[in-house]
Amino acid sequence: MTRDSEGIKATQYAAITGWGSCMPPAVLSNNDLSTFLDTSDEWIITRTGMKERRISHVSATEMATLAAKRALACAGLNPTDLDLVIYGGVSNEELCPNSASGVQFSLGASNAASMDLNTACTSFCYGLAAATAMIQAGQVRNAVVIGVELISRYMDWTNRNVAVLFGDGAAAVVLEATDQEEGLLASVLGCDAEARHTLRVRGFGCSYSGYGITLGDTFWDFDGQQIFKRAVLGMSRASSEVLNRSALTADDISLVIPHQANLRIIESVAKHTGIPMERVMLTVEKYGNMSAATVPVALVEALSEGRIEPNSWILMPAFGGGLTYCSLLVKWGDRVTPLGESPDELPPCTESALELVNRVRGNQDPHGRSKDGLLSPTFPEMRS
Ligand code: UT7
């Protein structure tokens, strides 16, 4: 659909026409983690399937902006043609102004609406569902949906239960109205709120203001085993339900692109859903859990590796804090190659991942609390 004198109309479908990621180059290995935590390469690999993860030297906005620029170039769309920016994730520079407006400004997407969407690790998937519905309703003609996280900055690096699991990264897709039957065709979204206490990052938000807790004072409540069980249940049930609703079977799915929190969780969900691991996209080994960024980054990698066939069915199960869960059924379109490429790159990274982490650690006391408070100089270049 194009912008014409009749304005924007309701449409049936929202095609994914662009995709792009932004992976920071600095790699933090399991052995790097064991230099300051009581952990080992062997424990992390056998319990999680993770070997390394990325640590960003730039802000979440910069990662999100570059991913969005690449997705727009891939779709052949100018930033000024964009109607909506959705910033999905938990990593906000500030709550006000929102992060999406920062990305919109950096993109020069002067005609867009901009909103943040936080359902933790499922934020990109919920964003895809929300943007698709807004395009179908005729509210916008197109959207860029971003999944981005910069967890290394608010990780409690003294806590081995969580510090080994997460990494930074970003990816984005462009959605455009179409009459072709493609894009997100069915979704099951849910929230196991009874277990919301099992994954909680303390320190952000109104509950903490006025209590002398400042930037960097994050403590993680994390019950890994509970989350594990509920994640498998939520993603498996949602996947079966979305297939049932669409009268499809596991055999119709060409590729599963799941949230990448733990290889064992992914294997369990694949088994419950009846899909062999050969048809599951994995990035957990090299990127760890990037929360909202995991599904879109894996999608972009699947496309660049030629693992997505034109007109094929893709299943995207995910879960995250809340405990939100979902499974999305996407019908890919004809095109699996980009229309164009963005010339932009991240600025060079002059520090190792371990040096970047040690900068954050250097500002945390043995309990993970910041030593210097709100204006600590850990990353002064981020405060502009
Ligand atoms: O995307 C949403 C966030 N992701 C998740 O919530 C992930 C869900 N949960 C999981 O992936 C798994 O539960 C974990 C990977 C977090 C933990 O695996 P597990 O097999 O459930 O291990 P566990 O929690 O039962 O811990 C086993 C042992 C414990 O020691 P004891 O009590 O048996 O002596 C832990 O203290 O492993 C110990 N442990 C570690 N050891 C070395 C916990 N973390 C570490 C570590 N290195 N990093």
C-alpha cells in the first residue's frame, strides 16, 4: 500500500521487508568471566550452551539506530518514509524521554511516531505483534521494530547466577502493509504473572527513588530453575496453540527462531513441539542471552546464512521477565535478500570486552552496588 490522497487504509497483512543487526565487536569468553567469578568454561557450556557473548562499547541507542538503519536500507525505505519506531527491550538510557525517540532522532525519521515497549526478553516479539496490528488497523503504513539490550551496564557482576548468562546486541525489522498473505499471521501472547518475582532487576524505577539507590545499584532476584520450567511450559504451549489455531503441524515449520536463554530450554521446547533441532536456529553459543535482541539477531543471521526459504513458515517462541511468553507464526515472503545496504558502522572499539566489564566492575562494590552514585564516571561518553 502506498501513501495517497485517501490517506492510510486498513490492510490485511504486514510484510517483513527489511532486517538488520548491530553486534558490538568485543567478545567476552567464559574464561574471561572466570577471571573474576567462581565459575568455569565447563559449567557454563554444560548448563547453558554458551561459550561467549558480546559487550558493547557504545550506547543502546547507537546499537538500535545502526540496526534500524540497516533494516531500512534492506527494505529500500527512507527514514522520512517511516511511520512508527518501536524500541523493544529493558535497556533504556532513561525512562523520560523514551528510547524510541532517541533512535527516531538519530535516524532522521521525522514523520514517525515512537514508542518503547518493555515485556523483557519478549519485547521484540510483542513489538512485532503490536506493529502488525497497527498496520492492519490502518493506523500506520510501516514500522521499524527493534530488539535491543545493553545489559552489561546494569549487570551485577558479583553474581555468578546471572552474570554469565547475558550479552549485548541489537537487531531490527521493517514491516510494510501488503495485500499478500505474509508476515506475522498468528500469535499467542501470554504472561505467567504469578511467577513475576522469579526474575526481577531491582534498582530501576519509582520503588527505588528517594531511597539513596542510584545508577548501577542493581541487584537481581533470579530463580533460574523456576524460570527454566515455566519458560519451557509457556513456549511449548504457546507454540502448539499457535499451530493449532492456524491448522498447521510441526512438519510445516521450516525454521524455529526461539529466544536464546539456554540451549537446554530450546531443546526441550523443540522436543515438546515435535520439531527436530536441525530446524532450529541457534546463536546462544556465541551471543548468550541478549534478552529482547536474541530473536531478531537470530532472524538476521538465519537470513544471511540462507536458512530462510522464500514463502516458508517460521515459528518464534520466546519468554522473559513478567514472566511473559509468546509464540509467533510468520510466513516469509518472496524476498530473502536485501534491497540495499547501509554504509554506516559502529565507531572502532579500542578496549577488550573484559576491560569494558572491568570498567563497570570497578564502579561496583563487593555487593554489586555503585561506589560513586549517579554521576559516576564509568562511561562519561554516554551522558550526552
Ligand atoms: O531470558 C530470561 C532469563 N533467563 C533465564 O532465566 C534462564 C533460565 N534458567 C536457566 O537457564 C538455568 O536454570 C541456569 C543456567 C540459570 C542454571 O542452571 P541449573 O542447571 O538450573 O543450575 P542450578 O541453578 O541448579 O545450580 C546448580 C549449581 C548450584 O550449586 P549447588 O547448589 O548445586 O552447590 C549453583 O550454585 O551450580 C551453581 N552455579 C554455578 N556454578 C558455577 C550457579 N551459577 C554458577 C556459575 N558457575 N555461573
